[in-house]
Amino acid sequence: MKKIFLALGLFTLLACNRQYTPTSVQYLQKPVGSGAPADSALQRLMAPYRDSLYNAMSTVLGTLAQPLEKHQPDGSLNRFVADAMLYGARKIFDMPVQAAFVNYGGVRLNDVPAGPLTRGRIFELMPFDNALVVQTVSGVVLQQYLNLAAQRGGWPVAGVSYVIKEGKATQVVVDGSPLEPQRQYHIAHSDYIANGGDEINLFITLPQQNRGYLLRDALLDYVASFTQQGKPVTVPLQPRITK
């Protein structure tokens, strides 16, 4: 009897450790495209959701007074997004936030035309569900970050201005005053960057304040703030980053 159990155990062990290697792969091609027949039942099922989504994304939230463009070192679309981040941070977090930053690749449109600004356009501009976080950093760390951004051509900023010279951020002004290396600054940016995205490792070990407030929420609230005042959305013309 013991021999039977031993044999069964050995068989089970060998079966669990067995490895299989594919020797061939066969594909069955099925065309997918506009030529495929529509499923009427599925279309009826999806219609209410499709119509609801279309109506929500077509809602006009405000009006842009001028066309916006994304470019480096400092385009008007860059300033619009960064200003929205600073506005949202000051609204949500119970502390004075001196500056806001956005990684250049996080701005997903190259331009936005003047005129009606829809919810769908905001989702196109900021499609990712990244949260806006606030961290407290020293002037030394802030300078290091701005140097990295300068080396990459300049990233969107609000509450900050500087001159790119020899690949570094010089003449840095934060919240109206020259950058002080030993001062502590409250900055707002994406949890993506705070957690080491885009190979930015300066903030990983620093505490974060996160209220679950998305970058996209900041954009929506920022546009709404103009509309509530009966004004079109405007963007400052003065560049913040120069070479």
C-alpha cells in the first residue's frame, strides 16, 4: 500500500514539473473593419451608453480666447496646463503652493484652437488618470529638477521663471522671489513624476500629499473658474522660460 502512495506521489510531482514547448503556431485570420456586418442587437444595447458619452464629451465648458500651442521651451499650451495645475493645487490642498510643474510628454495635444472648449477636448489633452500631488522640497532639489527640465528643452511651469543657459536653469524666480537653496517650497506636480516617471528620481523618497484629485480635474476646474466669471479662458503671453 505504501508503494502505491509513493508511486502516486512521484507521478504527481513529475506531472506538476512537466514543461511544454510549442512546436508550431497556427493562425485563423478574420477581417475586422468597416466592411464587417453590423450587429443590430449589439448596436441597440450600446446606443444609450454611446449617446450619453457623446453628450457628456460634447458639453462646452468654456471658451478659449486664443489658440494654444505646445512647444519648447515655453508654449501657450504649456502655460495653460501648468496654470491649471497650480490653480487646482491651491484649491484642494490646505497650504500655500508656490509652484506647479508638468512633464512635457504629459501634455497630449500639440494645439487647441480658439473658441468653444469641450469636455472631450480636456480629456484629449490629459487622458491619463494621474493624480495631482503636493510635495515639500528644498531649493536645492528644486534647482536640480529645473536643471533636468532645462536639459530636456524646458517643461511647463507655473509660479516659476528661469533662463536656460548652457543646459541649466539660471536666474530662477519662484513665486516672485529669487530661488533660495535652503528654503522649503511646496510644489504641485503629477504622481507620475513624483514616483520616478520620466527618469526623474529626485522626489521618490519625499512624502506626498495626494487627495485623489486628477490633473484632468484641475483643468476642468480651471476652465470652470473663467466661465463662472463670464470670461473666456486666457493665457498669459509673457514667457516663463527663455534661452
